[in-house]
Amino acid sequence: MTEETVTTRVGGVPIVFGDDVNTDVIIPGRYLVSIDPKELAEHAFEPLGPEVQQRLRASDVVVAGRNFGCGSAREQAASCLLGAGIKAVVAASFSRVFFRNAINTGLIAVECPDAAAAVRDDSSIWVDYDTGVVEVDGQSFGFAPYPEGLKAILASGGLIPYLMRNKSEKAMP
């Protein structure tokens, strides 16, 4: 078996939101009949209008204030962001269910209030979940690095691929 190179540093152009962005805003309930991230992405942040949706598609990272992903426990709130090309979400804090759904779908979610406060619409932001650093316009902010189990899930592309990979490896002689 060959060893894979896993990139733990992602980032780029942010789209910035405030506090209490709920899952009904991230992906409205009427679209939950789909589980396809690309299809869901067409409706991500739809309640905020087409300008916000265009900015989302041009962004690499979502940045938000406190309580990002509050509301219902829909996994599609995380997967639609992946479908829109978002590589990470950095927030002052997360709804715990959204945070876990993000990890399970392979979306990097980092709680770093100082970094979230430093980001502007024209910033450049980079996240390294292995070392526990968020860089905003060249300034570094620390956060608790992910435990090995979460890193392994993200490296696999989410919980289902992680479980399938581990099942396959255990089945090999």
C-alpha cells in the first residue's frame, strides 16, 4: 500500500458572515430532498440573495462569528458548502452538531475567534488543522489542533470514506 500525501493546509478567499448563521440560511429545508452536494450548493445561502451566492462560489473559506450552523441538525448544511467549493469554515464558535457534521462530511471546521475577528472581505486566509494555525493576511492565530481521530477522518474525505477504508484495510491479509 502506498502512503498518501495529505494536505492539512487549505485556504484562499473568504466570504464573511456574522453571528448565529443557522442551517435554514445555509440550506433551506425545502431542498433537503437531495443529498448531492453540487445540487445543494445551487441553493446555499439562497435566503440572502444571488449576490451572496455568487460571492460564496468565488470563495474558498467561510468565516463567521459565534454559533455558526445553529438550528436543525441537517448534514446538508455542511455538504452544500463542500459542493460550492468551500474548503474550510472558520468561526468564533459552532453549533456542536454542525461541527460534527462538517467533520463527518470532510469539511474542515475551525473554532478560532481571534482569526474570525481579523478577517475582512479582501483578506487572505489559510488554515492548517494539523498544526493548529489560522493565518489571516500574514498574521498567525492558534487553535487547538485536531485530535488524531479527526485528522484521519478528514484525510479520508469524511466519516464514510474513513470507515470504508478501515474496513478494507482490516479485511486484507
